[in-house]
Amino acid sequence: MKIFPAIDLIDGCAVRLYKGDYSQKTVYSDNPADVAKKFAMAGAEYIHLVDLDGAKDGSNANIETVRKIVEKSGLKAEIGGGIRSGEAIEKYLSLGVMRVILGTAAVTDEDFLVSAVKEYGEKVAVGVDIKDGFVAIKGWTETSSLDCFSFCEKLEKIGVKTVICTDISKDGVMCGTNIQLYKSLSEKFSMDIVASGGVSSIENVKTLASMNIYGAILGKALYTGAVDLAEAIKVAEVQS
């Protein structure tokens, strides 16, 4: 299983939100590129980036910060948040980003999703953010009428290779992740499933890795010291 340390970006800073609430924000660093370099030094190969400004308003306000992160860390980056056009996809891929993640656009503009997957293949992933069983959009500020599993079925038919699934109720709370959700997704779909939200202990990492999950995103647990990144990477490799 692959470990993706996460950096969420607001105004060029590395932050974490509590349950996706923009009013409950903790700023961890005003130099996200340095944070990414430390992840690389701990043995990380990948990094998960989210432009929270973009997720809310559709802008790509943190693109210069993303460029610095990719250049200085050398990590294989995936980026989500506000990617709602072919132009935005091109911008990020031109920076050397490994994969872009469509969120709101994947829900609200199926034609765009289909064309993006057709043109960019595995370089396009979809973020499936779950709130009370339904898919949330626009930086988690709105909930759609789509339930998680129906939406994932549609994504698989379209040809999406990778899905990053977040249980919003677990995100930033440090109370453990939704193991049953990821178990069900991994059993039901052939897509690569990345677990996100509440992965807050080495035990969580061990359990997810043993379930044939493709990847796990570590956020707040790294910033608080609850999980050691180097240990998590080793555990994920051994368990897989």
C-alpha cells in the first residue's frame, strides 16, 4: 500500500481543517515546500495536495505553491481542489504533477469527466468525498443527491482508474478511519481505492494495508506526531 502524506493549502500555507470546516482551521506552516521536503527525507515517494481555496471557489490560487512543492521535494504529487477545466488540468500536469483529482467537476459535469479520462487516462483521478453517505462538493460546503456506491459504479464504467475516498466525518478528528467503508469499496470495485480521512494510527495503516487498499492519505496524524511517517511507510510495505 502506498502512503500519501498530505498538505492542504490555503493562502499558500499548509493547514488542516476539522471535519472540512473552513472556520476551524489550523495553520501548520507558511512554507509548504519545506514540509514536503521533510516528508521526502522520511522516505515518502508520493504526496497528496489539496488546494482548499480552489475547492471552494474553483480558482487555482495556490498553483505557484504547488510548483515549489513539486520542484523542491521531488515527490510524485497528486493535486485536487478547483480543477474544473481542461486548462487547469494542463497547468498542473505541466508542473510535473503525477495526477490531478477531479471533485466537484466530476459530479456536476459528467461530459467533462468523460473527456478528461479519455484524454489523460490514469493522470485523472476522482475525489469521492462522503457526507452522511452522499457525495459532497464545492469544498464540502454542499451535498449532492448521489450516494457513494452508485457514484463509484458510474466512475468505474467511465474508466476512472483511481478514486480518493474521504469520509468527511472522520477528517481531522483523530478518531480513526472508516475501515468498513474502505473494505466495502475495495471488495466491490476494481479501481485503485485511496483511503482518506481519520487515518490516525499505525494500527489504521496496518488494517488498511491488509485489505488490499491501493493507498492511504495521512494528514493531521503526521502534523500532531501521532503517526511517524517513516514507520507508516514501512508498515504499509510489509503488510501489503
